[in-house]
Amino acid sequence: MARRWESPFPRLFEEFEDNLEEVFTPAIESYVKDGSLVVRADVPGLEPKDLDVSILGNVLTVKGERKSEQEIKKEDYLRREVSYGAFERRMSLPEGAIADKVKASFKNGVIEIIVPLAKETVAKKVPIEAKAEKSIEISKK
């Protein structure tokens, strides 16, 4: 009965434990389009000058840092879901990637990296054969 009369506000924020140590890790997606590997990373709050894209061997690396612009004490936060800090994401490139023709562009907080692929590198669809299971006849006597 007493819980009915409690204020809802303290309980509202209990579900959102502030973890100020959480590190920013951008979400990545990759796909093949028009003979090129396209890698996109969501980097909201960053500018192109905050990012570094490099290729070493067959590894594509995207690095950057999302910095907090304000100094706010931990005890002053009511809720914090935004992460800050340095990040580094790596991805192995497929054999046949043409590293010297990679292009990167930035728009609306998304960096897009296009890696041309050799023609023989593009995936082929593999048909799947379905085999029928053995059927068992049951006779009624």
C-alpha cells in the first residue's frame, strides 16, 4: 500500500544507472554494392577532422575520438546515455580489395568508405539443395 503513494521520480531514474566509464563505439555496417565493399560507421557529434581512416595490409581501421564539450560533475547528471572517448574499429578486407583506390566521405555524422573489389572477389550465390527425408510406411492390421 505504501508503494502506491511513493513518488514515481526516484524509481524513474533507477533503471538508468549512469556508467560514465562507458566508451563510445560507433555502429558499423558493411555490404557489397556495384563491385565495391561499402563500410559505413555512425559517428554522431564528430567532424571529419576527428577521424582517421587507414589501411595496413588487408585491415581497414577507422579511429577517432568523441569528446565531451562540457565539464559536468557526475553527481550533477540526472541521466547520461551518451558515451565519449577514443575508439578504433578494424575490419579485415577481402582478398582482391584495391587499397590504393579507397575513397572516404562524410555526411550527417556518417563516414562512408568505399573499397573497390577485383571482379573475381565479388560473392557468388550458392544454390542450396534440399534432400527429402526417408518416409516410413506404417501398415494397419
